[in-house]
Amino acid sequence: QVQLVESGGGLVQPGGSLRLSCAASGFAVSTYAMSWVRQAPGKERELLSTILSSTKTGYGDSVKGRSTISRDDANNMIYLQINNLRPEDTAVYYCNVLISGDFHWGPGTQVTVST
């Protein structure tokens, strides 16, 4: 059974950093493209970053240049480091994976950027 569990969110001040984690089970993260997506209140889900391998990554404009996606194959985890956080980064952050035509999502982790 495919399962994803995000962690690492919380309250952070503007300019701060967070490292989000996504623990995967039921499949190998090394086998599939994995993504981070966020959804702010009243807004549509936004694709932030995707990783296919250590050398094949992509970033959305909103986090490009201040975020890094990475993968730990041994522990079946993916991560998203975001620096220079802004109030507009406040959202629920999800990891997802597409397997055999079905998207699988974790429950998400809340990130709040505020003073």
C-alpha cells in the first residue's frame, strides 16, 4: 500500500528556513518522479518542485533559487529545503507520486510564515 507522510512544517519568521520531509512506503522513491505541492487558503494547488534523480530536478517560479529538493533512497525519503521564507509561502505542503496513473498524496504539513 502506497503511503506518504509529510513532516517538518511549523511556524517560522519571514526570512527563515524549513526542511520538509516526506516518508514514503509501499514503493521505492528511486523508481518514480516525486513532487512537492502546496495549497494556500482559497488558492489552487501549486506545483513547487519535482525530482526524478539527483541530477534531474525542477522548480516552480515561486521557489526557484531559494529551494532544494533532494532524495534519500536508502531511507525512502524526499525533502524540500526552502530558504528566505515569505508570508506568501504560508500553505499546506504535500508530497505526491504518480504510480500507474494514480496520484498518491500525503496528509500534508502546515507551514506558516509570520512574525
